[in-house]
Amino acid sequence: MAISNEDYQAFNQYNAQLSSIGTQRNQMRMLIDTTKNAIEEMKESKEETAYKNLGFVMLKVDKAKLIKDLEGEIETLNIRIKTLEKTEESISKKANELQAKFKAEMAKENNAKKE
């Protein structure tokens, strides 16, 4: 049950993926919070129209439609976060299995040195 270079590489790759997923998830949560704040501001506004950013163009749209679109974006982001969490769980499980393998191998080597 020796530890191979592939095991170390996989473990490092898993940790890098977990870090990336965490960053993505945090960015999506911040975007959700920002979008929710924008929705609340629009709901409080007396205006019936708002401007939607379409890349290099700002388009005047019906406020109710824009709010509905933004709420749909929030739903999409929540689904993406759930997908990331499932992926994170799977990768974390694999990383933990390798870590347990490393610990077992180190304990085995320590016991062999004591004898």
C-alpha cells in the first residue's frame, strides 16, 4: 500500500479544485446578495422603468420585467451553487480518502522504525 506520486498529485489537484470551487461559490453568493439589493431598490422606486446593462449598451425596460429576470438569475445562481456543493462534497470525499491512506502509510512506517 505504498503511496505513489500519482496519489500526491491527485491530492494536490483535489485541494486546488476545492479552493477554486469555494471561490466560485463565494462569488455567486455575493452576486446573489447584490442582485437581491438591486431588486429591493427597484421595488422601492416609484419609476415604472429601469435600465438593464447589456454589455456596452444600456436598455430601458419595464421595471416589473427586469425584477422577474433578476429573480430568475438568482434561481439559476442557487442551482449552480448546489451543483458546486455536490461537486465539492465528492472531491472532498476523495481527498479525505487519500489523506487517510497517507496517514495509514505514515503510521505503518513509524511502527516499522520502532521495531
